[in-house]
Amino acid sequence: MYSECSNCQSRVVSAVDQTCSDVQCYKCSTKTENRIKETHGTEINVKITAREKVDCTHQEMVSTLNSQLPEYKQHAYRVYHQQARLNEMKSQLSQNECILVIDFSENYVCRYASETKPL
């Protein structure tokens, strides 16, 4: 999943159909919007991730996939193994133990986001 082995280091998705010129696909993009806070009536900036339909060539779509695939593979690999480890820990809990899961999400916007998280 980290493309470190010699078997998959240089593997990419190739464009099969070179004749198709234009395709429509969906792309997630993050935008900043101004909104009015209902409780106070003040204006605030919020980040919104939305799915947009875009026109592109078949080659551009495959190129975008290849550029984003390594990061996604690593993410999916971590999620799978973290969940497997959590399930293993849950199955081995004794009566006087508990598991506390704390999410230090990278997307969480707060003034403490840049601080070092204790292990």
C-alpha cells in the first residue's frame, strides 16, 4: 500500500479507451462560504466539501486518479489495520479494563490543532 515493494512500485492505472475525448465525472472540492450564524446573526466563514460534476478528457481523469491513488491506498491501509487492532484489543479486554478512543482529526479546526498530541 505504500508502493515500497518492487512488484508494485511503478504500477499505475492506464487509459484503456484513447478514442473517448470528453467524459463527465464527479470531483470533491473544498470551498469557503460566508454564512449567517442563526443564533447570533453574525457572519462566519465555513469550509464546505462538495461533489461537483466536471468535464474532462479520459486521459485527465486517469491522470487525476493516478495522482490521488497513492494517498488513498495508504489511508485505506491504515483504517483497515487500525480497526483490526481495535477489534483484537476489544476481544482481549478484562473485566477491569476499558478502551478510550480519542480522535485527533486533522480536519478539526481549533486553536489547539497545532499542539503536539501526547501518546
